[in-house]
Amino acid sequence: KAGVTQTPRYLIKTRGQQVTLSCSPISGHRSVSWYQQTPGQGLQFLFEYFSETQRNKGNFPGRFSGRQFSNSRSEMNVSTLELGDSALYLCASSAGHVDYNEQFFGPGTRLTVL
Amino acid sequence: SQQGEEDPQALSIQEGENATMNCSYKTSINNLQWYRQNSGRGLVHLILIRSNEREKHSGRLRVTLDTSKKSSSLLITASRAADTASYFCATDTNFGNEKLTFGTGTRLTIIP
């Protein structure tokens, strides 16, 4: 089985721009979660999608949004970029079992905001 | 916000020695997981322990869980250079929900 893929791997944007990141989960996985990793705040949960519905959301401003398509692929969007949005954005997919949610992570997208 | 605090923040040991990392968390959990991350890459799932389990083994890994103390430990035996990485504990606090809350991580360096 192919693993979780994320595109692009690296991205450089300037303040005020918007960005869209893409994640393709493992085949058959219906849950996709997004995390932001920074040196200062560590790994923080952004949101999770299951069967095209946002099922949970972390404490991030409304500039961060996402969606999931019928094939379980997911995108996240960040509008009006700020310098503090520079981070490694990780996507994880899971089969969505009720009591066992081992998550499989992609390699991440490294976003740099100048 | 961070659910878990890991201790130590950094650890350097000689190859062949055992490495122990500890994780403490704040709220009741459904399960606790350990992940490894190599140098700014994606995370690799190592092991999951449920809240009703006390100890679990997987190869050279041994995880313990003490829910009364809200703590867990990860032991890596007979360490290898390839074990050099950051290790994170992650707690699942919502039954049936995929949200994981990660600890701050331990940076492990194995000296050949």
C-alpha cells in the first residue's frame, strides 16, 4: 500500500498570500487529520475530516480551513499568511476504527512565510 | 495546548545502551501512542497502549502506562545509531475521535 502523500513538499510564500496544501491518505482510510509543527509550539492539532465532514477542530484562527473530497483526499488552506504560519504541516490518515486510531503520517509540507 | 510533557527533553547515550523516556499527561485518556520523527520529517507510529493496559512490548520497545500517575515510559533496549530521532507521546482523549494531543518530545542521540 502506498503511504500518505503530501504536496508540495516545500513552499515559500510572502505575508498576506494564501496557500493550499494537499494530502492523499492511504487507500481505504477515511479519516484525515492535519497538524502544525513549530519549534515553539510543538505539534498542534488543526482539524480532522471523516467522510467529507469536519469532525474535530483545534484552536486555530479561521484563516485555517480545510476540506475533504469523496475520495478521502484532503486539502488545507491558509489565507492571509503571517510570519508565524511558517511551520511543517503534517497530514495523517487513519482507518477510523472506534478504539484504535493509529495514525499514519505523511512527510509533511514545509511552509516558509517571508 | 500540549497534553503531554516529556522528560528528558534531550538524551545522549552510547550505542548498545538502553534509553528511557517518560511522558506525563493531564487528562483521562482512551489510549496513548508513541511516535518517532527523524529530523523534520513525518512521524512514524511505534506503539499504542490502551488505558486498560499496563505494559506492552514491540521488538526492542517496551512501553508502560500508569493511569493513576498519568504517566508513560518508553524503553528502547540495545540502542542503535538508527534510533537517533525525536520521540513523542500522543494521547487520544476522545473515544472514537481521531484527535491526538502530542507531548513536547525527547530528542534522542545515539553515539556510535
